[in-house]
Amino acid sequence: MSTVPGEGAPTSPGTPPSTPPSTSPGPAPVRRFEPDLRSMTRINLRPIASPMPLGFFTVAIASVMTACLQLGVFEAADRTAVALCVLPAFALQLLVSFLAFGARDVIAATLMGTFAGSWLAYGLVIGTGAAGGARVLGVFNLAFLCFGALMAAVTRPKRALWLVLVVSLPRWAATGLAGLTGAHWLTYTAGALGLLVALVATYAAYALMLEDMRSEEVLPIGRSGPAHTAVEGDLAVQLRNLERQAGVRRTL
């Protein structure tokens, strides 16, 4: 047996020297990094035709029907028939709203969806002849006036929507006050303004339809700001900040 100098533990030939126990916790865990998800992400866009001409033509036709009732072109006994003609506007504008949400245009989608609800409410109240319908619709139109004023404040770059809203505001005011007061001159005023709304909506629908067919502006619409860039800009501009838009980001 032999002794290692400085150590008291004997060792024998062929026996490896003893090693002190290790105090290390073991091998360090391997850090795992998430891959760069941006290079793995694909966003598919599905082009659709613009639903706005359908929405504006629907506004125009329904406005003509209701305006004729207010102007006395139709008799009071024709209310149910007018309501039945207006009710399809609910389904058509609801479809426009759905398509506008798919096209990521929250302003157009919100406006058309609200219009759809208003035609449904009007058709049901007028068609059923519900008691107090005139006063209820009066309050309803005044509430719609507040909504329209808020929407007009944010839709100015989209001049077609903005112009239809601007001419609709006094009509909603006149219709609401006529329902609450029963003043016939306010009813006639609302009817005349309804025909004006129909003319403006028809122009907007026709101009947008020509633009979509020819891929260029034919009749002036007056877009500005982001609305103008959305039509005149290249594809890179269209896809800017796409990852932050609703439907792509994690939460609304």
C-alpha cells in the first residue's frame, strides 16, 4: 500500500484514487427559444366586390317608399304595404354589413348594419300598427340622429358615406319631431328630405358601381385621406399594419 503525500487515505496499486463528491446541481437545462413566428405566418386575403352600391341603392329605394307615405302619395291604409316593401331592405343591408366586416371596413359595416336594424324596426311598427307607434318612432329617429352625427364625424374621408349621412341627419330630425308633435308640416318636410336622401344615395351607388367595374374613378366621389390612399395606393400600402387589424390580432 502507498500513501499520497499530503493525504491520509491509503491507496493500493491499480485502485483509482477516490474523488470528492461533486456539489454541482447537474447539467444546466438547455434554454429553448421560440421560433420566429413571423416567418411561419401566412395571411390569406380574399378579394370581394364592393357591397356598397347594393347598400346605397337599398337606402334609396326604401327612402322613396317611406317618403311617399310621408308626402301623402300613399294613403294611411297603405302603411302595411309600404312596410312590406321596406322589410327586404333589412336583409339586403344586413348582407352588406356582413360583407363590409369581411372587407375590414368597420365604418361601412357599422353604418349599414344599423341601417338594417332601422328598416326592420320601421317595417314592424308600421306594418303591425302598434299603439303609440308614431311617438315611439319619433324617439327612435331622434336617437338615430345622435348616432348619425357621431358617424358623420368620422366618415368625412369616405365622402360617399359622409354625404348620405349629412343629408339624412335633417330627415331624421324632422321625422322624429313629427312623430312626437304630430305636426303635418314636419311630416311633409321629412318626406321631401327623404327624396333628397334617395337622390344622393343613388348617385353614390352609381358612382361606386362604375368605379368598381372600370377600376378607376368615373364620377367624382371626393375621397380624401386614408380612403383616397386605399384606392390609389399600391399593394404595399394596402397591407400596411395588416397584422394589427381585427381578425388577425389576438383580441379585438
